[in-house]
Amino acid sequence: MHLRLLPLPPSADSRAIEVVERKGLGHPDSICDALAEELSLAYSRWCLERLGTIPHHNVDKALLLAGASAPRFGGGEVLVPIEIQLAGRATTQVGDVRIPIDELAQESGRRWLAENLRGLDPDRHVALRCRVGPGSSELVDLFGRGAALAPLANDTSIGCGFAPLSQLEGIVYEVERALSGAAGRELPGTGTDVKVMGVRRGEQIALTIGCALRSPALPDAHAYRALRAELARRALDVARKRTSREVEVAVNAADDDARGVYYLTVTGTSAESGDDGEAGRGNRANGLITPARPMTLESVAGKNPVTHVGKLYNLAAGLMSQAIVEEIDGIHEVECVLVSRIGHPIDDPQLAELRVRCDLPPGERPWRDAEALAREHLRAIPTLWRELVEGRVGIDRWPLRIAPRGA
């Protein structure tokens, strides 16, 4: 393993320009990621319970084809269901035991849709199809060879992470969660397809928010405009609690009040008619899209949690960065890049680079403590699958690890 620590340039908060994006749960890309990940988790749990192990699988391909709808104030209907195709590769037979991949895809997918996308009926509004086939013989063999010793990397891949979130990153994340979460429950016309784009120029922050509003809960254009204004007010309130910088908010900026053109949907997601989706095109593992930070294009959702470094290294990099910042005095910010090599033990990356912003120069105790903690996290990668399957670590959220009850 080649581990090196380098000084980090000025913090994200001090840069002249910063751009951050988050796609909410109801965004078509987020839906694809969520259903791919739910299938992997359901598969892993089913196999652990019945077989005592997790066989090889990568169900990280998902495509959403938008349906057709006719929203209207006070009502509306979905004319053509949303079609979601889940694809990838998985072991479907172990000895005499058949693994019911199709049933697991239907059950896990429809359950997630019902629990997370209010306004959408998974049975009436979605056609969910499973296209998972058998795994390649080379990767299945590689998966099995690593089982007796340290798991072997399933791919040559890059994982990136950083901590803490910058001020703008925290604002973008919290605004989306507030609008699709608490505000959505209190204001029935709010959909779950909420996308937030944050741009900071010096001390000025601009938030552009797209939120699919639900026509059945809005009797007329006046109610729509009132809800749009209330969502802007709530977003501004969330932002002002996190910053003293100047903030402006625009919600549904493409609306044309004079012509009666509004972002109106029946179910609260653009997937019902206007927007297709694909796994891997949305948020990174920490729930954000941050082009000025180290960021990989690796699709995390749906990859097996045992050997696929495309998932494990992105999570490990984020968890490692967060732990170093929280546990070591004098270190204020960390960015981490991990690079694997297929066929090598997952706890032995060919490169582990940490860029650290610290009060003291390299070689002092905080740096040595950071290196020791980084090595500890790398050694723990082979057990990270358990935290994933148990739900203590997850993707598309910050922090990545959920604190134990009572902590």
C-alpha cells in the first residue's frame, strides 16, 4: 500500500467560486440509484439469512423511462406508467438453493417507492422490470478466491471522500432534505422531486431549486404560487441558519406566471412524464455533486458490498475523512483519494492519498495521528459490508454512518 499525506490548499469555504448540487429522492436518477441499492441489500440479507454468505452480484445498472401524465389543478392522472428496468449480474443458484432475484427486485423496489415517494402509487404508476443475468465466470471466480483470505478487489477503481462539508455543501443538502421531508409532509402539494443547485460567488449564495408540485393538492394557480413562495421562504430560513452570507432563492425558475406555465405534476416527480433517469448520474456517496472536490464518476449504488471497491472505497474515503476531522485536534479538513487494483486485497489499495489542512506542519503529531487512523480505516474495509447490510452505513446521505442509539 502506498499511503501519503499532503497539505491541503485553502478550504472550500474560502475559494472564490463554489458550485454544489443535490438531487432529491424523487429525482429520476435518485430513484434508479435507490432501487439498485435496495436490490443489492435485499439480495445480501436474503442470502446471509439462508446461506450464511453473500454470493457475487453487481446489480448497479438501472434505467427509468418516463411515463406520460396529464396534471391539472385539483386533479390529474398518469396516462402511461413509469417504466424502471433493473439490470446487472448476480448468482441465482447456490447448490440446490435458488435465489429469487426477480421477487427480491419487485419486493424491495416497490417497498422503497411506497415508503419514500408520497403521491406515487407503485402498483398503478410504475412498471418495474428485473433484467439481472448470471455473473461473468472471471468475476465470480475472483469473488470466490478472496473469500477464504482477504476479499480481492472486484475492479480497478477510484474512491473519493472529504470532510467536513463546506457551508454551501451543508446548505444545499439541508435545503433539499427540508423541502422534500418536513415541508413536504406539512404542505401536501410539495413533491419529492426536489433538485437544489447552489452557487457561491465570494460572499453571495444563489440557490436555484426545482420542485415538482402536485396538482391534486393545488386547486388553482393562486395556490401554486403561494406554495412556491412558501418553499422559497423555508429554503431561505434553512440557509440563513447556516450562514451569514447573502442568500437568494429561486424556486421553479422556468415558471411563466403570465402564460400559466408551471412545474406541475400528478405524483410529485418529473419521472411521470418529463424526465428519464439512470443509475450513477446523480449524487455521489455523500449525497452531493461537488465538482470542485475530488469526485469519481463511479456508480456506487447496487455494487456488491463485499468486494466491489467502486462502492467500498468511496464509502471508506468519506468515513476516513470524517473520522480524522472529528477525532484529531488541529486537523480542520481532509480530502481522500483511494485507488484499487483488481485482484489485490481490498484493504491494500495501490494508492491512498490524504490532503490535510492542519494547524501544524507535516511531521507533527496531528499528521502522525491522521496516518495511524487512516491505516486503521483501511484495515477495516473488509468488514464494512456488515455495516452496509445492517443499515449503519449507507449511500446518498451525510453523515455516511448513522450514530448508534444513545450516542
